[in-house]
Amino acid sequence: MPSPDPSKANRLLGSMPRKDRERMVDGCTRVDLAFEEILAEAGEPLGHVHFPTTSFISLLTPMGASCIEVALVGDEGMFGLPVAFGVGISEFRALVQGEGAALRMTAARFKSELRRSVPLQRAVGRYSYVRMAQLGQTAGCNRFHVVEARLARWLLMTGDRAHSATFYITHEFLAFMLGVRRVGITKAASALQAAKLIRYSRGHLTVLDRPGLEKASCACYRADLDIYDKMFG
């Protein structure tokens, strides 16, 4: 059985022609990201861009003394988009939510590759559209949808990026991610568990019924997938 192509471990890079994606991978350093590692604070200069392969990153926007999650980045995308637009300053706090591997490239090298590679320009442009559309979807979701549906959506998004039905998460961390009180998360998680959609014990969460969890989620989860599929197929 042939081994998987390492240049396709990140789907954004994998969408490009072989020559371009292999040059990108050759220009990256493979790094291991630790759970709760902070890659950047909002307003800080970006020295690197990251292409997660088995890790995933939570993007948080500051709200006074707290933060709320506005996006997740896994092997479908990249962290460091402002570099592509000549800004070079992080618009979010980037917190590693799922430990694992990533491909890291210096901002200077990325800008150089972007100038020379039309396929990279196209891939980054499409992903930028996806990110903007998903940010708009999340803003509406946070305003209008109930906590239980938002939690179901978040668990589905996390499972997609973890490539696993089981992951570690606490009620405190979920409340922080969704911008709600811990009691709200406890109530929502209990409802999903009572419906036998998830099992939760001491921080270990397992999705038992993924189709059922998707039904419990708001339509935003499927909308996010449709946006990505439309751009990348």
C-alpha cells in the first residue's frame, strides 16, 4: 500500500498542483504544537504562517477582559492570512486547541512564494473568501442560535479537525470558546448526553451519534462545509 503524500497533509496546500505544493512544503518546518500554546496575540506582528496537518487552532477575538472564538483552523486551512495582504499583524489571538503537527513557514518566505506562485494565490484567495463567509456565519450564529445548537455545531467542527470522535475538553473551556456561562454549557451538554448523542466524563467527550448531533446543530455547521466545498471541491 503506497504511503500518503506528505504534501497533501494540509488540504489547502493539497489543492495546488504537485510542483507548487511540494515547493511550499520544502520551504516549511514541521513543528509540533502543544495544547493551549499561544501562536499569536491580537495586534502582534506575525513572523510565521502555519498550515495545520494534525493540529487545530482556535481564533479568538478579544472582548474586554475575555475572548470569544470566531473560527477554527485545521488541516483545511492556514493561520496567518493577514501576511498574504501585506498586513503582517494578527487580527486574532491564536490558541492551539488540538495538539499535533503543523507546517510552519516564515512570513518573508510565504510572501515570496505568494509572488511567484499563481496556484498559491488562487488557493489563498479562495480560502480568504471561505474565512470571511464563515466569520459572518459565526457572528449570526452567536447572536441568534441557542446554546445547545451552537454547542453541537462546535463539537462537529472540532471532531472534523481532530479526525476523531473522542477528544478532551472541559466545561470551563467550552464556556470560554462559546462566550457563555459555564452553567449554560453544563445544561446544553447534559441535554445532548441525555439524547445519547455524546458521552462526557471528566473532560473526555465522545460523539456517539454523529448524524443525530448534526440534526441537533444549527444549519450553520452544514453552511460552513458547503462554503468550503464550493471553493475547493
